[in-house]
Amino acid sequence: FTDYDYMGRELPFWNLNPPRGALPTYFGGRIYTAEWSPPNDSTTIWSSLPLHFHHFDPGAEGVAVPGQVLSMCASRETHFTGNERLTQKGVADAMLIGTDREIYSWDDDQLVLLAEYGVVPGVNMVEFRNKVYFWTLRGLCRGLPFENMTETTVSVPPGLSAGAAVIERNGTHRYVVALQSGGVAYNPQ
């Protein structure tokens, strides 16, 4: 395949603009982007048209999220029992949204608060075996269901920025995070 002439004509979508914002994330057959508005201290999350990842409708409603969105990542599988679904909203797919002050899940067209602390800037949300691992202001978290994995066992300064990956070596998997030093450790006592 070397030529696009045989692909046919692209169908026009009128009055549609290129995407606004940053952090493109695939979720539920759409691309989501986050557009930060400093005067309002909020972020609008925009979505593309279903299965038309390069078409965004500027007249469509976005999702308003308090604070600056720093990370977004889709989780492909969640398992809830009982009333957990009422508080964390996730039956099959959910998108985790980390801001500078809070963590949310987005599912079924509802934004649900998961934690009242934020994530560290950088690329630190990693999907591994249908769970999303990410570095927050209070250590390593996993979702969904949301769980802080280090809050009760270790207290370290969260860093000013973080980059992470899941690394496999000799059959063992580890979440490894590289931090730019800084920040204040959270100590619950």
C-alpha cells in the first residue's frame, strides 16, 4: 500500500475544528483532550466524534473538571460488587483523570471523585493488566477500583514531576517511577 487514491473520498464533516487541548487519550471509541483555562482554574475535557478521532465538534459540551488536568488514562476492566459501583462508577471501562488537586473517574457520562489529592505532573499513568498505576501526591495508586498502595506503608516527597513505567525482569513486574526531587511528604499522623 503506497497511495491514498484508492481509499475513496473522505466524507466531509462541516463546522468541525481540530482538537483543542493536550493529553490525547483513547477511551470508549473516542479521543479525549484536556484544555486548561487558568482564569477559571478549571479544565474542559473535549471528546471527538465516535470513531472519528480527528473530528471534534466545537459546539459539543465538554466536561468541566476543577483544577488543571495533569494525566488521563483509560482502564479497560474493572470489577465491582455491591454498592462500590455507586461510588466509583465502573462496570467495564473507565477513564482516570488526575488533576493538580483531585483524582476522578469518568464513566457512564458521570464524573466521580475518587481522591481529594492530586497527581504529580509528568507521564506516570501506566496501564498494566487492565489496571492503571500512577504516582500521586500521596504515593503509588491503582485503579479501578481506586486504591492507594503506599499511603499507610511509606511516606516520601512526591516530587515536582514524575515519569514511570512497568518493568518486567526475571518474571517479576515492578512499577518504577523517576522523580524530580521536591515536594513535601504526606504523613497522616
